[in-house]
Amino acid sequence: MKIKKTSLLGFALAACISLMSFSCSPNSTAEDDSLYEQNIDILKIKVPANGIDILKVKVPKNG
């Protein structure tokens, strides 16, 4: 019976430590969002006079 109590105590202690370490992590979503908020100058985008042929557009496999 003593082994079960110590293993339960160890599990509870590990659970408390892990919850405390994850809950105290810094919130950096504002820094992460700034990576995606890049301004694109639409005047620098060159489009052919006759438009864009959708059949010739190449999309990467992973994108």
C-alpha cells in the first residue's frame, strides 16, 4: 500500500510542476502576429496587359 501512495504523490507532484511550468510561459502572440503582417506595395506588382492566364499559374506542392 505504501508504494501506491508514493507513486500517487509523485504523479501529483509531477502534474503540479508541469501545469505550473506551462501556465507561466510568456504569451508572445503579438510577436508571432507581426511576422504575418507585412505590407505589400501593390504598385510594385506587375500584371500583364492582357491579364493573367490561370492555367499558367504554378503553385508549389507544399503551399
